[in-house]
Amino acid sequence: MPVDGIELHLVFGDITNETTEAIVNTTDFKDFQTAGVCKDILTKAGPQIQAQLTGARAASGQIFKTPPGGFPCKTIMHVCGERNPDVIKTLAKEIVVQCEHGCYRSVAIPAICAGQGSLDPNVVAKSILEGVKEGVQGANLQHLKNIRIILLKINVFLAFKATSKQMFGGNTQLTAPAPLVLTSVTTRGRSATSIRHSGSTRSSRSHSLPLPVALDFSSLVTSLPDTESTAAFLVIGHTNNDVSNACRDLQQAYKDQCSTHTFFPDEIERLTQEEMDQLLSKVNSLHLQIAQNSSEEWEVEGQRNGVNEVVRLIQDALRRQVREKDQTFLFSQVTWCILGPRGIWQKVPKDVNYKLEKRDVKDGIEDAQAVKWTVDLQKMEATSCDSGQVTALKRLENPSDLSLPIYWDNMSQSDLLKVIVLDPSSTEYKTVKMGFKRTVRKTVLKIERIQNMNLRRLYEARKKELENRNGLIVGAGEKILYHGTSEASCSSIMKSNFNRNFAGQNATVYGHGTYFAVNASYSAHPTYAIPAADETQLMFVARVLTGYYAKGQGDMRTPPERVAPDLYDSVVDDTQNPSMFVVFHDCQAYPDYLITFK
């Protein structure tokens, strides 16, 4: 609806789908993990934004702004409504003012304190809409043109809609056909009854003419006009009995054209934002009524054709859900990948993954960047429809408890270990070599990728454990580090991982664990990368989970205690600028590549 030169939208949907230039996040600046608007926004924005909020303070009625992080906007405005209607109103006004000062053209605002705050939706609606109105009327807006209030729950949406109609006017309520109401009248000595049809219908003119005996009441009701709020029928007959019969037939004809359909709550809740918008649009345009009954089921009422359209819409949505469920299940079992323009493998979207697996590619595919390709599954190649560029496809079969890394070659269940010699012209080879050559002047002869299914499964389980325990900011602390080795130890490491029992063979300055260097030059020293008879040396490029780390000591066999009963996850030589990491858990490192150099 228009409000003093700007557009105010009430949107029944999820704020994380918004693409406005400013996004408002409602938070208490303490709890960022409880499900709700705040958690959804911060999950999309990323841990760096949550880190900025931790310990932040904003005066009552004031806004704390941060960059957008991963959210597709220009700024995020964090507010605390304090469950106080006056504060909420002040915040709504201040949001308008700051958007104008920041030259933002659009802003998305949630129902502040109507969710986790549990305030009455009507109170929240009144506070926000009044604050927006005062903010708009009190400023000569040059930049802000679009204010979107995003409402996740249907009862909150309807409360805002009713309040906005009272405050701003306009046709904003959902309408639905209502029963015919009979009102007796007298016309020039004849019996007459006025029948009013509530709903959005066009005004009809009454005529003092007798109704034809063979009137088709069904066709009359079907063609009911549809713009004004009330249609009146004046039924005139020679006797009361004639009029009553005619009215009864007309009422029955109306009832015959109406129907009701009931949906379970989960059928409605699983609709996407686009499908929900379509549903509300149909309910509004077809003059239907949708509401929850005492069993919390959703009932749609109105003319049969309109109800049937809604039923078809929701059935299509359910078919989509079944299809998406099949796609998700397949995606966990089989992953199709396409080699990107910079030589890096990328997963295709789930629906494309499903099409490739079902060999339904006659119309081509579209990758995650919306580039269209034709596909040759015999050659496992894809050709760009625009540029004609040809690239590779590959298919990975995942075990039930592990998703194969996207850069691996496919492995069968019986292939527990594969050692793949990398092509020197590949991006993967060049990337590994570049990290090595950054600090080592020696010549790289060969780089091999180590694909050990069992070791990777244990490593990924440990990674998930550390991520859950350490939270978003520190997480597992995965790093790419180096470990020099001998030809004798090389095969053992590839098969059974780095072994802490060998600690002490070269050094135990920081503890009895497995040592990894930040710089390849340290691991390239002959003490660690022991030269073979032909003077070649070996070095592993390892993925290492460092998590929380502390300063190491020579007598340590486990990391020191961090917060009882938890220990640190690793130790280092220097906590401010570590060049060496030591881990004490066999699964906390994975030998990713083996470099042969001389």
C-alpha cells in the first residue's frame, strides 16, 4: 500500500529470502542459537557477524549496525525490542530514518518481539506500523522507497493486515463468499424477498419483472459478478409461497456452487515462499476463505472452482516435496560434479544431480552458476550452450556414512585405498605445488592424492565432533600443514595414518604427539624428509584439525586442560604466531597428498 510516497508491503514469508538493501535483525544480543529470526539471519550472515554481536550493546531504542557478511544486502540493523511497545515503535521510526541517511532504497523488517518475545501480534503491529508512519511522515524521503514487513506466522500476518487497513485504508483484507441472507420486503402488493450475497461481487440492478418459470439458478450463481462488496437479488412473485420456493432454490444453487476442502498443517507449512504467495493471491482474487479449525487443520471455503484451484496448487506443491525428497536422498548417495572454469570441481544442484543420474538430459542441464550445458554421458562431457567450451563431468558414489570429497576420483566399496598420480597440468597439482614452492626451492617430481576411505571417515567424524564442541567461531580449525617422512614410513602413513607412537624419533620439544609444520621448508629438512638412495625426499600435505590450541611442553602426552573437563585440541610452539602444530589424536590429521621432490 502507498504511504506518503513510499510503498509499504506486508509479506507472509521468511526474512532470509529477502534481497532488500537493509535487513533488520531482532535480538537480545545474548542468545544467538535459539531457533527464530535471529538464528536464521546470523546463520546466513556467517560467524563473523555473530562475533561482532557477541558482547555488543545498544541503548534502548537504538540500532546496532554491522556489515552483511553472507547475507545478500548492504547492511544488517540489529535491534532489541525489549518486549516494550514504545521501544518497538521508536525502533521502527529510527529504522526509517537510518535507512534514509544511509541512502538505502529498501528495508525488510520482522515482527519485532512477536516471535521469541511472545508479544500480542496486534500490539506489535500497532507499534511497528505507527513507528513506520511517523518515520515516513516526519522525513522528506529521497532514497527509501520500499518498506517490507516480513511476517512468518499466519496469525501475525493477519493481525498486521487488519491493523494496516485501519491505519492506512485500502483493500487489504482477505474476503470470502458468505451465506445468502434473506430479508422480506413488500413491493406494490406482491410478496418479495431480498437476498444479499456477501463477498466481492458487482452491484446488480433490480427489475420489477416476474422471474421466468424455467430460470437456471445454477448458471445465475455461477455468473455472479465480482467487484463490489454486496450483490442484492430482489425476488418478486405472486404469493409468499412462490417467493419462498424461488429463494430456497436460489440458496440451494449457491450452496451447490460452493465447497470446502481441509488440509493437514504440514501440507501448508511445507509450502515455499513462492507457493505461499500464490496461495494467498488465489485466496484473495478468488474470494475464498482460509482458516484453521479446532483440530488445527486448514479449511479453504468458497466457490468450487476457486477451491479446486487451491487444491491443485497444494497438490502440485506436495508432488514437488516428494520429488525434492527423492532428489535429496539420491544426492546423499550419488554426487555428480562438473569441472569449473578455473579447474575446480563443483557439485551440480540437487535437481540436476537427479536428472543426470536418471539420464534425463535431452534438454541439457544448468549448473550452480546458471550456466546452461548440453551433456554427452558417453564421454562424460558437458558443452556450454553460450561459449561452446567443453568440460568434464564425474560421478561419485558415496558410502552410507561418508560423502566423498569432491576432488576425489570415484571409489567402490571395495576400494579402501587409492593413490592417484596428479596430472601436472591440472589446477589441483598446481595449487599443491604452489603451497610447497612458497618456501622450498627444490624440484617437485610427483604429487599423489591419497584416497583412504577408512581414514577419511574417521577424520570427518572427528571434525564434526570438534565443530559441535567448539562452536562456529573456532570450530575444528582445519589447516593445511606439512609433515616430512621417510620412504620406510610412507606406506604405513598412507594405510593407517600418522602414528603418535613414533613421537620422539625426531623431536619432542612440544610434546609426545604428531608434528606438522606451517611452512614446507621446515618439513623439507633431511632430518624429517629423510632422503632415499636416489636422493629423492617425501613430504605429506596434511589436513589437520587444530581447534583450540595452547603452548606445548616436552613432557606432554595430551594437550593441557582448557575448561574442565575439556582439553585443548592441539599445542603449538608459539600461540601468537605458530609455525608448528602438534596433535595427540590419531584421527585429527589426514594425509591428503604426497609430494616427491629432489
